Amino acid sequence: MKSKRFLIMFLTIVLLISTYTVAFGQGIGNGSTQGQGNKEGHKKQFKLGIEMLLEEQFDVIEGKNVGLITNPTGVDRSLNSIVDLLHNDDRVNLTALYGPEHGVRGDAQAGAYVPFYIDEVTNLPVYSLYGQTRKPTPEMLEDVDVLLFDIQDVGTRFYTYIYTMAYAMEAAQENDIEFVVLDRPNPLGGLDVEGPVLDPNYSSFVGLYPIPLRHGMTVGELALYFNEEFEIGADLTVVEMKRWNRSFKYDDLPLEWVLPSPNMPTLETALVYPGAALIEGTTNVSEGRGTTKPFELVGAPFINSTELAAEMNAIGLNGVIFRAASFTPTFSKNANTLSHGVQIHVTDPDNFNSVEMGLHLVKTIHDLYPEDIIFRSFFDNLIGNGEVRQQILDGYSVAQIMAEWEDDLEEFKTKRENYLLY
């Protein structure tokens, strides 16, 4: 009898331990508090907007004439192009393609205009939405019932694809055409928001609306935000992703990195981009264009690389270290000229504040070489106001500069809560 009771007690304990292990292995709670097992479960069930459209929500475009705004990032997890997927699907009539900066095939450099042409693979007309025409004209939309947008963004205000989307939404509204966004992840995650909110006086194609430099939203969420907050009024549908979590960075997902543009070759590039791209606001400091590490390499002929690396590392920024580096860009600033500076190495993406880093980098180069660095007015468009450049020149600390935009940033965070889908 004792042995029987002992056996029952033993089996009960084993059952309790098993139940406890399963529960905590899968995670308890929601959002960023979920356990590792549950996070892995999310990854396995994750689907992009394009996959949700094709598998569960095809009625959104079925039987309609579709105009497609895309580039090489418009692929499913198996890297099949949405152009091919829709062109070969009898349920939909793909009538036109529209390319943002760098073109539908991604073969144009930054700032290069891509004229109208016929796509060799599909025999479809391809219209450029960069350069001379940023908003689709009525003539471009003649055979279109619905405009479909599927492009990977990089989570930074001055990356132009989100304004191609906004202008296309305006055109859709003006021409009574439906607008559909196939959502994709923000590769920087959806939790952190950084940098100044754009001053509307500095609105441009690298900053059309008053949002922060690092907005922490997906393209679908931004579409909802733009449509409501800035009164576009498009007939908008967002095909949401399945099982995307705001804490996910791009490398947390079962996705390959496809270059969103020629100078965005890796996820590491995207991580440093919100801050390192401020170097583009100078005339003579290279942001690494023309090298294999754009935005990760920063330098100029007049910089002492050892000195700059030591100064940047002495600041003690979270999640990043700086290595003295020399490089020779093959094009863009300082082309074919040996430059000296630093390579930015992100060691902890979750605790890395790119905008803060970028400000420190610009300020440190200025403070070390005030007679050499030359700013251009484009810096104001990138940072989003006319104050920061002058504050750097006047000797403000980065902490003082950042404190001035904190109220606007908190106001944006409150507003964006109304448009978060995940």
C-alpha cells in the first residue's frame, strides 16, 4: 500500500513539474514580457503582409486592376517577388508598376532619376515616383482600381519610401482609387522612438511630416497615421502581418535581408543609419558611400582616426564601440581620396541609441576639427530643424540639445498609440 501511495505521489510531482515547464517555456503574459518559448512560437507563425494577402485576404484585390508600388524588397519569405506572384496569378490583373527612389529593380543610385520604361519580364509599364514626378498623375492611374504598396522601410524619418507612399495615398484619394499597404516589420523594432520631431518649416522629401527621426512604426502604422493626422483621407486598407512583436528586430524574424537601397546593404547599416546619416549634412566628411560599409564608416582626409576613435569611446555610449579606420571611397564625397575616421560597431542593438550616437559623432568631429568640417543646409533637413546645427556651433552639449526636443517627442509618442497595430 505504501509503495502504491509513493508511486501516485511521484507521478503527481512529475506531472506538476512538466506542466510548470511547459507553461514557462511558452511564456506567460503578452508583449515583451513573453518567455523565449513563446517568442520562438511567434517567429514560426510569423507572416508578412504579402503572405497574409495571398493566403487569407486576397479578396482585397481579387478581380481588380492593380497598380503596384514596389522595389526588390517586395518579396515573400522564400524571396519570390510580388511582381511575379501577382503577374502570374489569374485572380488579379496587374496593370502597372511604380518605382520609388532607386527604381523597381533597385538598380539606380541615390538621387538618380529613372525614366518611364517597359519592364522586360512582365511587359508592364513602369512609372518613376522619384525625381520629376513624385505623385502618380491621373494618366498613370488610368487602368488602376487599387494601388498596392509593398516596400521594406528602415525605420528612419529621412528614408524616402514612406513619402512615396504618402504621395501615392494622396493620388489615390484624388482619383477615387483604393489604397492597400502590405505591412512589413520595422527592422529597428517598434519600441524605441528617438530624435527631434520635424519642424514643418523644414519639410522636404527627406522629411515630409512632423514625426521623429526614429519613429518606431511599421509602414502600415505610418500609413494610418499619415492618413488621419495629416488629413489625406484615402480609402486605406492595411494588410497586417501575423505574429509580429514590437520587441522584434529584423534578425529576430525568419527573413532574409534584401537591400532596400544600394547603400543599405545589411541590417547593421540600418541600425546606425538614423544617426550616422547626419554626416550627409556635411560637404567634406564621408558617410562611407562608395565603400562596402556605408554609414558604418565615417571619415575625412583631415581627421586623425586614432584621436576620433578615442574621443568617441571615451563618451561611453551604450551598445556601441568605435574602431579607428581608414578607407578610400570609390565615389561620392572624397572619392579616390584616403580618408581617416571610425568604423561604428553596434554591440548591443537593444540598448543602442543611434540618434544620440550620430549627434555625438558630428559634434566630436566639429569640436576636434572646427576649421575643417563644413556643414551644408541639408543638415537642417536631415535633423528636422534649424536649431541643432547652430547649437553644435555654439558649443551646446548633446544632452542639452536632446533635452530641447523631449516635449515634442513625448507628444508624438502619445499620438502614435492610436495607430499601433501590434
